[in-house]
Amino acid sequence: MIAISTTELRKNLRKYLNLANKERVIIQCGNTETYEIVPAKNISDTDKYFSDPKVIEAIERGRADAKAGRVTRIKDLSDPWASIL
């Protein structure tokens, strides 16, 4: 883990973005706020919702349905239920 200031981050942004792929990079902003650079590829690994196999399966089923044309088109946005029911 490495902790840096916001000034250091601004000076060497690319360096710390690359480093975040290998280790934790903590940014200290003033005396009370801290942030962490987290690569997007790691977010779903730690996100309880997107790491749930049932959720992933439901998303994949929905994508397959959409690709196959199994969708419901809303004709009137003021009354969306009319198209669904």
C-alpha cells in the first residue's frame, strides 16, 4: 500500500493509475478525507451485488433475450403498462 497527497497525484497521475493495478493507492486529501484508487476491473470482484452468481446469470439471460429480440417495446411513455399488460 502507498499513501500519497493530492498534489503528488496531480503531478504523477498516470504513474499512480498504473500502480493501482498492482497495489492499493490511498490518496490523502487534507487531514480528514482519504480515497482509494480502484481499477474498474476490480470493482465487480468486491461488489456484493455483481459477484452474486444469481445476479450474473439473470443479467446474461436478459442480454440473450434482448439479442434474440425477446423484448417488450413501450409504445406510449405516458402509459407504459398498456404495452406490458
